[in-house]
Amino acid sequence: MSYINFDKSQLVNLEYSLNRELLRSNRAGSYANSTIVNCNTRKYHGMLVTPQPGIDNENHVLLSSLDETVIQMDSEFNLGIHKYPGGIYNPKGHKYLRDFGIEPYPKLTYRVGGVILTKEMVFTTREDRMIIKYTLVDAHSPTKLRLKPFLAFRNIHTLSKENIFADKKYEKVPMGIKVRMYLGYTDLFMQISKENEYTHVPDWYYKIEYQEEMERGYEYQEDLYIPGFFEFEIAKGESVYFAAGTRELSPSLMKRTYNAELEKRIPRNNFANCLSNAAQQFILKKEKGTEVLAGFPWFGRSGRSTFVSLPGLTLVNGDLATCKAVIDTMLSEMQGPLFPLFGSGSNAIYNAADTSLWFFWTLQQYALISNDKKSLWKEYGRKMKVILEGYRHGTEFNIHMDADGLIYAGLHGIAVTWMDAVSNGKPVTPRIGKTVEVNALWYNAVCFALELAAANGDKAFCREWQPIADQIPVSFMNAFWSPERHYLADYIDGAYKDWAVRPNMVIATSLPYSPVSEEIRKEVLSRIKQELLTPRGLRTLTPKSPIYKGSYYGTQAEREAAYHQGSVSPWLLGHFVEGYLKIHGKSGLSLIKSLYDGFEPVMTEHGIGTISELYDGDPPHVGRGAISQASSVAELLRIGYLIKNYS
């Protein structure tokens, strides 16, 4: 039995199985994603989801799903499952499921009378291709397998509807066909490793429903196109391969291609390996550079998430080359002192006050591993100066340094911190002014730049910036600390100070250069531990607040209102852990180990083998949002690394 396994009772229980999703991706940004019983519950689900440069360069669902039918004599057993209006599931292929395991590849076992059929799936690393291996383990009479593809050919954020523009033609290719529903798309090749009969009977299946979209308040019914079906005989003990991709593959190479992928995978045979395996899925290697995807299935690249995630995704495993490649890619898109928050090129959005400061933190982590401060300053010193000068003298979104040395940022109607949820066109937590984490990051950035400059003999820089570094801690204390409350203000705007207990102050406890003393860091961590710490990370707001939202559920507006008003963010736990261990050392390991080990049950929840974007603030802390988030996975890996170092 594999490390992650589901039995018959769990699989046939749709209330259980439809809330657990499996994800595979490749280095080009394509992915396959569905529930563990292969019933799609999101518009983002699909067996082959891939970028379409001929349209918008965003991800598009080409092959939505593939229904298998076992045929023996005059009997047919459909193994597929789709939801239709009225809560009807048809067919009900999940009732034939007996087992699901995840190693070495995801494997479903079906039993239909005397037939035992296994289905193993692999997503190739470099090419946009899904390969499925069908093995007839047992059968008492001649058996055929019919494969019926459901096609969408649409952007992941939209839904397909029957239309007269769909191209219903097909072309034969070795052991299969190629189709392209609309102009601008890449061809979809569907091939089988043995001789088969393809029957072209184009048809539409109407109003297939996606439960998750219905619950999220979005359009949730879709029409999918079926061009026809493939049929082939399969003998007891025989394995047959089906490949769906954007390029033709020789049928004779399917088995070899499938087996070769095994050598490229980190086995998901324990908790730590699951995290390392998940980390690989966020790294994209494109022609223009190497990027970090923020999360699956709907996130693209985020500048903030990139720098927050990089150390955990790469450096803790000693992968300095990938870390540097991502940094260099981000620097190529820097505009003034700012990095793109979302998008690229003419579509880039730069409204983030903290992203450029997280860049300094990432370089710090790189320096700790590489132990090479001289080359860092020579290579990145000029860019670091551009950022510091830009913040000092002022840049977009009213980001500027005040006379007290602290950074003010924000404009009405625009959120510039990581708490950037927007509801009905307005930021939920605008936090305009001097925010606690931005200024902690600012102090850390200035001090790290001074450290590198001193190591490289840049005396002019040191003379100019040392007085500012000396000024910031005094101003920070005066602005944010309350001796009566024993914690730091969340943000300040003029005479107004926001004393909501939020996790942003944890950043001041974890950074290599902190603007507050050890005693204050101890008090801050104590307050966070009392009100914000959960087994899944830190709440974004104390439950004592009248505006606290303990569940991230409902319509888009309801979810946005809860996003940073109580929902738990796992990535913040890494900074709590680092701050806590700096204070308590080895004596703090017991708590930290229990928090780290407490995430192991998550491997069989929500996103299988990975960590979700967020969790409910209230117990039992259900996984919500994206099923696999780069920053969540990265910080769990970094926590494991910190535990080893302190041990």
C-alpha cells in the first residue's frame, strides 16, 4: 500500500471523494487536475490544461475528461462520472472503484464483475502530454475498452457552450486522431499504443455541472464536445497506453516515455517527500526565463509570492541555480524600484509595496546558503540601490520614505500590501499608511544592503545609508509599539493607529535584521500564539474582533470578506517558527515539531500531497482556496529546514 491511499468506502462516498483533488503539472505551466474519482467539480479541472500562445498565452482546457467503458460480450460498464442538473450523477463509474494509490503514479483500480482494470496516469515533464496506462489485471471472457474524450477548448476562467463555430473535422495520425475545435489553438493529438478503431460521431453533452463553481457563486454549467470514441481489445495481463498531447507521439514510444517519467519524480512515499514533490510543480522553465507559479489551479505568477516562496522551494534543497535563474528573470521585468505583482510585459501590474523588499530577503537567504556576499553586491548591488533610492525619494502608489525614515504607501481604492482582497471593487483591508511588515522589511533591506556594501568596500553607500538605518528602529518603536497592549500596531496613518491583532507583526520577529528588541519580539510572539496561531498557520485576524470571519465559504463577495479577516494563511507560520526559534532555540523545538508534524494529515485532504492556499479560521480548519499554493508548500519546507538546523 502506498503512503497515500484511499479505499472503496472512501471512494464511493462522493461527499468524501469529491472534496479531494489530484494535481500534476509540468515545467511549461501545463497541468492535469481533477478529483480522486475523476469527476470534475471545477471549471479549472481537466486532463490536459495547457497555455495557448496563439490566443492569450493563458491556460486553456483542451481535454476535459475521458470516459472509459468496459465491454464484455453484450454488457457495457461505463467508468466515467459527471454531474448534471438535479444532483444527478451519470454515469456512476465511481461505484466500481476499489482502490486509489499515489505511488509511483496515481493509480485507480476498478472492479466490474470478474474484470479488474487499473488506470495509472502520468503528466510528462517537458511536453504538454498526459499518458494513461490501462492494465487488465483479470478477466474471465474477451474484453474491450472504449474511450470517449470530452473536449472543451476554452480558457480556464470561462465555460464552453454548444456553438456552430466548433470545427468537427478530424485527421488521422498513427493509432489515433488530431482535432482542433477553434482557430488559434494548438492541435490535440489523441493516440493509443495499439491498433484501435476510431468511430467519428460528433455530439455535445449538455449542462455538465461543476459543484465547486456553483458554491462559489459562479456560472457552473458547461456543454462539452465529444468527437467520437476509440475501441480496442485488451487481454488479461496486457497494458495499453493512451496519450493526449499537443504534439504527435509515436505509439511505439508511449511505454518508454511513460516509464522514463518515473526517474524524474520525487517519490511521494512520506510527508517530507510529498512537500518536495509539490515544490517542483511550481517551477516553470520558459523561453523568457524561469518563473514561480503562485498556485494551482487558477493562479499565475506573482512577484510577491515568487520572492516569499523561493527560499523554501529551492534553497533548502541546495538548488541555488534555479533560485538565481528566477531572481534574474524577475529583475528583467523590474520597472523603476518595483517588481511586477501580476502579469508581464504590457499587462504587468506593479501595485505592491512589499514585493521589492521581499527581494532583499530572498537574496539574504541565498547569501546564507552560498556564503558569497561579494559577488551578490557586484551582481545585484546596482538594482538594490535603485530600489532603496526609489522608496526613499518616492515612487508609484504613493510609496515613499517620510522624514522619520519609515515607509508610507497606498492610495485610496488600491491595496498595496499582501492583504489585497477586493470586494465590490473596494479593498477589504486597504491599510493605507505605514504598515508594520513593510517597515520591518524596509529596515531589513537597508541593513542587508549595508552589510553587503561593507563587505565590498562601498564606503560611499555606507556613509549615506547608515544614518537612515540608525533612525528606523527608533521611529519604528515610537510608531508601532504599545507598552500597554504588548504588541505592535498593524498600520499607522497620521494620528490614527490600527490596533487590530493581525499576523503582520510576526515579520518583525523573523527577519535577520529586526527593528525591535528581543524582549518585544517575545511579547509579540506571545500575543500571536494566544490569538492567531492554529494547527494550519496564523489567522489573519483575531477571533476577538467583531469583524472576524471564521469560515472562508460562499459567494465571491463573502469569500473576499473572509480572506484576510480571519482565514488562516500557512505561509505565515514559517515566520512565526523562525521568530520563535530565535527566542527559544532548542527549547522551542517541541512546539515547532508538533506544528510541522501536524500538517501530515493534510496530505490526504483538499489537494492530495500538497498544502492549500488557506484554511478556515475556525476548527476543524478546512482547506480552502487554491488546492496547492507555492508559499504554503515553501514555508513548510523551510520549517523542516529550520528544525534540522536548530536540532
